[in-house]
Amino acid sequence: MTSERTQAYGRIVKTLEELGPVKLLAAEQERIRDAADILIFAEGPDDHVIAAIDDIRSLADHLVESGRWTEERALALVDDVAATGPLATVA
């Protein structure tokens, strides 16, 4: 685990604290937490890591399409989740 990964995880936690209750459904918050947890504890890329990133990309697309989040905010979430993972190239 690297400092960069833990910092990205911290940004996700902050996002969930600040935006979660207002801009995300409980199930959406859980998806983000689950993906971040999978990636932060992963030692290398595997099917779970790839699936978690794909799920967050799908969620981000939905949030933008529904008008609940800006594209910039959604991309930042995807970047932060991917940055918690073992390899940046996985994202």
C-alpha cells in the first residue's frame, strides 16, 4: 500500500461524507465504499479490481446522465477509486 493509495481513499471518504447524504442513494454510497475497499486491499490486478472500477464508471455515467453530478465530479470519483488500486494502468 502506498501513500498515494491511502490519500485517494481519504478523498473518497470525504466525498461520501460531503455529498453522500445529499447526492447519493444509500445503495450508491455502498457501491462506492465496496469498490474503494476492494481496490485499497488488492495486491494486484484481478477480476474483482476490474469489476469494481467498471461498476464505478457505470455509476458515474448514471450520476451524470441523471443530472445529479457534474461530469467533472464524476470523473474525479472514478479517478479516486482507480487510484486506490494496486496499479494505475488497471484503471
